[in-house]
Amino acid sequence: MAKITYKHVDGTETVVEVTAPNTVMRGAKLNDVEGILAQCGGSAQCGTCHVYIDEGNVLPLPEMHEAEDDVLYGTAAERRPTSRLSCQIPVSEAIDGLVVHLPATQV
Amino acid sequence: MGTGPVVIIGAGHAALEAAAELRAKGHTCPITLIGAETAPPYARPPLSKSYLTGQVGPEELWLRPESFFREQGITTMLGESVVEIDREAGRVLLASEAHVPYGTLILATGSRPRWPAVPGADLEGVVVLRNLSDAERLRCALRDCRELLVVGGGFIGLEVASVARGLGLPVTVVESGSRLMGRSVSSTLSAHLLALHRAEGTRVLLDRELVALRGEAGRVRVAELNNGGRVVTDLVVFGIGALPNTALASRAELTTGDGVVVDRWLRTSDKNVYAIGDCARFPSPHAAYPVRLESLQNASDQARCVAATLTGDRQPYTAIPWFWTEQCGVRVQMAGITSFHDRAVVSGSRAEGRFSVFCYRDGRLVGTESVNRSADHMITRRLLADGMAGPAADEVARPGFDLRRHPVKPV
């Protein structure tokens, strides 16, 4: 179980508890958090579950695979150094407290 | 918003996305999803991939939790079939004899697998793959299978072949055309996939048609081919295409023709009835003629387009088609409609298994097919969506070309 905070562009935030074996993307879909589309369902194919990891993050996140890095070249909102695909971040206790920022658009 | 109650026939990706997007856009009228399957809306792509291997279980397939429908006020009628659309009265009649009134009707009836017209197709051990119960049956059958025969070298057939080889099964693929995925991809990509499957140990027979299946004690045992060849098998999977579910629409005298015919706004010949997803034939700015696309992207984007229209933001449907498949551990992604290209240029290394085929028509980039080169795929989607010309073919052909350095208009 991990507490994940999704910060929306309008400054509001949604905080949800997500259990393993889910991803940060699926945590949003299961809890009806707006701002994540995830068209491909979590296969790192579509780039519509794009998030920005909070600048101050110190939690250990999995390294980015080449496929994720490639897909981030085509996200609708600009890519930043903190950009990740939320479908590639599995939820575990190790990321309890993670804060992600949602981009203005996913398509 | 003058839509009245919205009834959606279907409970797949397109249906769910339409309902969810209507609510996300503030639509407040009643919404009802009517699905013939008893399962709640689920993800289909894993059914021919990770679900077959057991990596993904059924609970991971559900697209939304049960609470979502309750909280959003979306009524789901699952395990129910619509038998008639009464356009005059504005209601649909269910098999259970109940009526559901609508102000706006969305047809998201999907497609069904084509069944072969060969003797023996009704034997035990002959299956298709479309829905969750098909996938469940196939997953169990693969456990006891000794020799798999896949008929059809398209998306589904090749994904199943790839999974079965991964499980260590002997696999034969029979394709009636001269190359794999011939309807969907360039000959360059076809040749690459053929080499990959053969390298994995799959026997691929091209230009061969199945003429009959023979069984023993009601169970399939041998497949006979048109060249006199025979393939011993105890499990046959047909992946020979799909047909749009248009029966309801035709009976209701809506215009159909290999799909429910819709306009650029996805509206049928009745202004209160829309059609989206696999069942819809629509005019696309990316093709010279109306198309019908069986893809997750199309289902999702058309659903969102109709939801926008119904909430006052009327836009024609122009989304860039894209597709993907996973075979032999390789990511294959296609952007745009490339089937009518007149020039194809390869960028990257086929030998290393990382390349893209850039497809041109009249000198204009119409799409790319990428093998383990997702950046090319993603950037192509952006270029096409923004109406950018993209790199010229000669530029792509130059050694060292990298699309990641090609300027893309900022969004």
C-alpha cells in the first residue's frame, strides 16, 4: 500500500491509497483521478499516462527503460527531466508518499 | 444539453470511454451501457498477449472498478442483448423484453471473428479469439496442446503464435497471402516479421489455404492444405479477420456497408444515432476512402469525439490512427495509414532489430512502422497530428538520420 498524490494543473490535488500489484497509472484509473488517459492500458505504447515526478522527490523509482524513454519523445505536453510514464512505475511501500504532477493535456 | 438519455449498445473500450468522457465533460443525462457479455468492461489487448501466458490475471483486466459506475451514475446492463432499435419511438428492445428509452443512441457493437467456411471447423479444438471467454478457453487449451496450428498471419494469429512458442509448443502458421500482415504493413516489415517468427522456430507457410480439418472422435487431428499438404494438430486458432456487428443497424434501416456508415462527426444516417469503434465506417482525412479500424486507439478517440460533440464541442473526427503489436519479444508500432504508400524508406538497423519504415505517398509522409523504435512512432504521430510535412524520404535514407533531431512544432 502506498499513498500517492496526484497534483492537477489547477492546483488541486487528489490523494489516494494504492495497493500492489498496481502502477501509478492504474492507481489513477481505479480511483477515477482525472488527467490520466492511459489509452493503451499500460503497455508503454501511447504516452497518455504522462506525469511529472515532483522535483523534491527522494523516493526510489525504477530506472527508465529504453521503450519508456522513446515514448516520452511524443507526449502531448512538453517533456521535462522529471517526465515519466506512470504505467511504468509499480506501486510498493517504497514509493509511499509519492507526489506526481499531471500535465495540462495527454492528447 | 439536449441529448436526452444516452444509451450505448456495447460495453467494450469504445462504450466505456464514451460514458466516462461524457461524465468527465459534465454531461448529466442518464447513461446506460448495454453489453452482451457478463463481464464488466475489460482491456482487450492483453487477451492475445500477457493474459494467455498467465502474467496478467482477470482482475487486472477490468478497466474501471465497480464503484466507478455507481459514483458516476452510469447504469450497466451486462449479459443483456439488444434485439431491436425502434428509432421512431426512440427506444431499444432487449432480449429480456424490457425497453430502454433513448434520446441519443451510440452504437459500439464491435466486431466478431470471421469463421472459416471449411469442413471440420465445428470440431472440438477449433477456436477463435475475440473476447474474454475465448481467451480463457484458449489459455486452458494451450496448457494441453501438443501441436498448435494458427490459420491467418495477421495481428491475432501472430501474437498467439508468439505466445505459444514462448510456452515451448510446436507452432505452424498458415497464411493464404504471400506475406505476413499483408493487409496492414509494408513488405519490409512483413519480411522482418517472417524472419523473426522463423528464427523462433515457428513454421510459417505462405500462399497456403486451409481446405479442410479432419478429426478423430470429434476432435481436430489434421489440417489439409490446398497444395495437398497436411499439418498434424490438436488445436487450431483462426485469426482470419473480423466482421463488424451491423445487424441491429441494418434492421433499423440505418445505412451500412461493411460497417455502420457514419459522417465525419461519427453520426449515422439518423441524427440521434452515432456509431464508434470497430463497427463504424467513417471518412478519414488520412485515407482516400472511408475506413473501418479495429484498434484501441480508434475506439478510444472516437468515443471521446462523440462525447465532445454531445457536450457542445462539435469537432470532426481526425485522430491519427495508430496500432501496436508484440511478437517474438519485439515492439512493433504503426502510425498513420500506410497501406497505400508508394515509397518506403528504412531508417535504423534491420540487423540489430531496431528500425522504422517511413512510408510516403506522392512524396508525403503518411506513416511509419517502427520495430523497437518507439521514438520514431511517437514523433510521427505528433508530426501527422500537427499537419507537419515530416522529413523528406531522401533525408531519412541518409545514414545516421535520427527523427528525434527533426523539428516538431511545439504543442
